[in-house]
Amino acid sequence: MKKKELNKFFGLVFVIGILLFDPFLSLEGSASNRVYALSVSRAEIVERDLVSIPEIEAGQSIDFQVKYKNVSSVDWLSVGPNPLSLRNLQRKTSKFYDSSWYNLYTPVRLGKDGEAEVGIRPGQEVSFTFKLRAPEQPGLYWEKFALFLGAEEIDGSRIEIGIKVKPSTAVPEQPTPTQPEEEEEEEEYYWQSVPAEIKIGTASPQIEEPEIKVGLFFAEEEQELPIKIRALNNAPYNVLSPQGDLLTRATQGDELEIDFDFDIERTFLNHQGQRILMTDSYLRFVPVDENTIFEISSWNNGPFWGMQVNDNRFQGEIWVHYNPSTQRLWVINKLPMEKYVSGIHEVSDEAPFEFLKAQAIAARTYAYYRLIDPKYTNTPDKSPHFAVLATQADQVYRGYNAFQRNPNFVKAVNETRGIIATYNGNPILAYYFAQSDGRTRNSEEVNMTKDPVPYLKGKIDPPGQGKVLKGHGVGLPQISGIVAANQGANFFQILKYYYTGIELTKFY
């Protein structure tokens, strides 16, 4: 293909990939109009009923209404990973539960399953009306309620409701009242088949934290050159040969240019239009200080998830390495495993923290599996050119900018450092995808593996029922993992449910 044809092709692939795998992308206007951030959500109580305590008979019901105003900068939505609901703070069966409620502790939720999306935009108001049923025993009862986006309480929305219950004058009917039985107070969820106790084994012997090479992008004709690299903040760095010999030193973070002659297969290094060296081997850009950040200034790696960003900054080393088997000049990022995982951007940073930990472990496990079972071996000596691609072909890696804008995920990475999902003591091929349609697939069923894999077995997936499959369907469905975390699942239960028979093992 010509360069223009390639640009069109990869642009189309990028758009299709985002639509298939991004569970949070807006299809109505720009993605920035569909914000799922929870930390800035705030409400104002406009009006409410029952300011004074009503007195009603045991078992009788009374209507209650409360009106809120969205005084935050984000939309409140009825769909997605964090729908708007009004529920009690304890998330247990309410003292005032009525059979008309959404569930035992949630009187109402914005919209209903199967309906079109409903949204309350900043500045708009929303009213909720529901019934409160008096307990069967006389007395004074109190309960606190609030608005929630998913599992996160909206600031300023908390209300307290009191009811005084007097003895009923009605003759009790048979059978006994239909108040929910005690054993129904806790909802049963599919992931509760996995015990909540977290068990992390320890590999013996422990290993050193591995390094990983990530294929960022490639050039395959002179028109796509030069590649320009510099270090931020005027940080010094070295350019080394594959054997570690010093070729040149940039003392002030200088921007260097790499050209390549595809006919004679030679790499040229230039500075300010002056040639510094020529070599028939690859170049390693190595920081003097481990905190140095490289910028590939000639590369425009954006936009992303509707954000106008250019994710062209990376920790670790940058390699420029020609592969004669594919006739491509690759730019590769080599860095420690934990820094790599911290630069992965697969889900929103506002997802529940337990899910972020599950995602971190799955991403780390997949990467480590690719270190020991490489797939990019189309090279002259069959050794891998790199372990993973920085795209949805493996995992979406956006480097240092993602590390900066996703503090919650970075915290999840740090709290799960070195933990890998294993089966019979070996790292698993930890596939994950966006959304199921009610079940996950056996890996061989959809050709993700040639033969059956014991830990990649299809599972019933209730959160995906009625939804459209997004992705290959094998392993962990990310949206369902978010739902499970919002329901109270920890990272251990999420991973153990979707990957059959696995254990979690700390390797380093």
C-alpha cells in the first residue's frame, strides 16, 4: 500500500477498534459530552416531603417525593457502568421497603432496563417519587438515603427520613404479611460463588521485576522519516549500540533525528542537520536518570477516547530497530514491567477500585505470558522483536501521559505489584474484552486458542444479558467486572469467577 492508503486504513481500524472496545465512548456528540467522572458529582436538594415526622399505622404506606438539582459538571445517566439511583447508605434491606421499589434497598433508579437512555445534565432537576412502608412493630424509625452514581455517593444528596409507627387497628389477615424474609435481605450475586477471602500465593523462588519491550509504531518508507526523539526538561541521555557501547551523548536533552536507507539497510543519526553517525545495527536511547521522560516529537499519537492528547512520551529506553524480515523500522519502548502496566489505558480511571485492581493483574499477567511465550518472532533469527504491541492487538498502552492522568489505576497497579494469575503455577493467557452478551466463550470456540484451555472456559455472565457482544468474548468482560465491583465483589472474586480454576501468585 501507498502511504495515503495506509493512513486511511489504519485510521479506519482505529475508529472501529474504539467503537468495539471502548465501553465509555459516546455515540451522541463528542465523547467529552459523556462524562462518567464521579469525583466531581454534586447535588442540591431543591425540595422534599416529610420534613416533619409522620405517624402512620404499622404496615401502611405513604408517598414520598424529593427533588434534586445537578450542580456538578457531569451528566447523571441511566445507563453505562455508573447509573444514577437513590438508595440507602447501608445497602441492606430498608426499614421502609415496599414491593414497588427497584430492589430491597433502592427505591428508584433513573430510567428502567430496556428503555432509552435518560440523562440529567448540569443545571437540570430530577424528581423521585416512591412509597415508604411502615415497619410492623410500633416505634420511631430513621433511615438515611442518598443519590449514587454506581457505587459512589453524590455529594450533597444525603437525606434522612423518619417515621413514627403506631399499632395497626386492622385485623391481621392470613397468611402472615408479605414483608421480605430476613434471609432475603442480602441479594445473591453470581460472583458470590467465589469466597470473598483473598488468597495470594508466593512464587518460589521470587524473580526480579522483568523488563518488557513494547512495539510503538513503525516506518516502512523514507517518506515516513525522520523519527525525532528528545528528553524532557533538558535531561541528558546516551545513545548506545546493541552491545552497550556509547555512540553519542546528548547533554541537554537534545532532539536527535533518525533516518534510514531501506535499500542499503543503514541507520543514520543527525543533530540539527549534521550527521553524527551511520550504523547497520539498531540504536538504544538510554536515560542517564531513571526518571527521564523521552518524547518522540515527530509522532502524533492521538486523539484518544475523545481527548485531544498526544501520547508520545515514555519512561525507560527507546529503541529504533529495523526488522529485515518485515522491512519495517520499529520504534520500541523498553521499560520495567510495573511502569509498563501503569501506562496501560484500557478502562476509565473512575471505574471501581476493586475492578481497577483486577484489570491491573489481568494486564500484568497477559504481558508476562507474552514474555515467556512470544508471538512476534517474524525475524531473521526467530527471536521476538518485542513482546507486545501498544494497541488493541495486545493491550492499549499510552505511556507516561496515561500514567499521569490515571492516578487511581496507578494506585491499583502499585497495590497489586508483582501479582500474576496462574494455573498449575504457570502464568495464564489473561484475555479480556469489553462486554459480553450474557455469556463468555470457550477460547477455542472463537479461535483465540487452537485447543481448549482449562482456565478460558465460557461462563454465564448476568450483567451482559440483553447486551451486544463487544470483543472476542474470552476471559474477563470489563463492563461486567465493573458491575460486579459495584455490587461489592473484590478483585479476587472477579478474577476467580471469569478465569476458571486460577490462583493469584506474587512473583516479585
